[in-house]
Amino acid sequence: MVGDCRVGEKKSPCPSAVILDTQSVKNTPTSTQAVGFDAGKGIKGRKRLVVVDTLGNLLVAQVVSADPHDGAIGVAFWDRYGPAHPLLHAVQVAYVDGTFLGRFRDHLALAYQIRVEKPAQIVKQLTNFCLHQKRWIVERTIAWLNVNRRLSKDYERCTARASAWLYLANIRRILKFC
């Protein structure tokens, strides 16, 4: 489905550039599996790791405990999904924010020959917030996903179901706009 959307935009079915980001989400009392505390944001709940292409289409998503650092989550994620995933095998560059630099960048460069970049060009400067080139795409996708009431908080007991809701929200968006 994502490949069809990309072909409609005159792009290759498999993206060569992806954008990664995490989102910390509060949980509800029904969430029992893999709940942690994100000390950076002060949120008890889970983290959603999303990988999108340059059009904003969700390629892969994973829901984990909020405890680990973004770089550690990214390394474990890429080792698990990267080589075998049909949409990620042609990736040459990954755009990330500052939390993925360091261990994640070194690991992807050595193990997979993928260049990890933090975009520096500012598209728009607001009072205490800047939109960076390429990075705003993943933020927009997260905002699109959060329009779904079921994703405003993490209601699911297990992380596999929480990930499934991300995919369902993306399918709904693609069917509506592509």
C-alpha cells in the first residue's frame, strides 16, 4: 500500500531516505505490559518509535517501554527489523534528532552502511521552537496519527496491539488521502 502511494508520487517503491522519531505517550491503568518512565519528558507510559519515508508514510512502528534512551531503542529496532524488512532494505540515509546521534549513528554506519544525519537547515523559526528540514515530516505524521482518539493515550495492555493501532491509523489516513 505504501509502495503504491510512493509510485503515485513518482518515487521508487522502496525509500532510500527515512526519518526516525520517538513519541512518549501516557498510559492508562489498563496498560500493563512494558510501562516505564521517560525521565526526559516526565511521562509514565510507553514510547512509540516511528519510521516514515519522505512523504510521511509510516513504514514501521514499534511500541516499547518509556525507560530506555532513544538511541538504544533505535539500535535494537534496526537490528530486529532493518535487514529483513522489505521497505527498509534500500535505505541509504536516516534523518534523526539529537537523541539518536552517537551510538545509533555509529552502529548504523558500521553494521549497515547507512548514513545518519541530523538536519541543520531551519525551515521556520518560532519563539522557542524551530522546524528543521526533513524532521518536520515525522512530526506531521505523528500529529496525523494522534488525530485518532484511540492513540491520544496508550490504552492497550500489550505493545503488539498498541503498534497495530498505529498501523491501522496510517492505513486509514492513506485510504483517505491517496
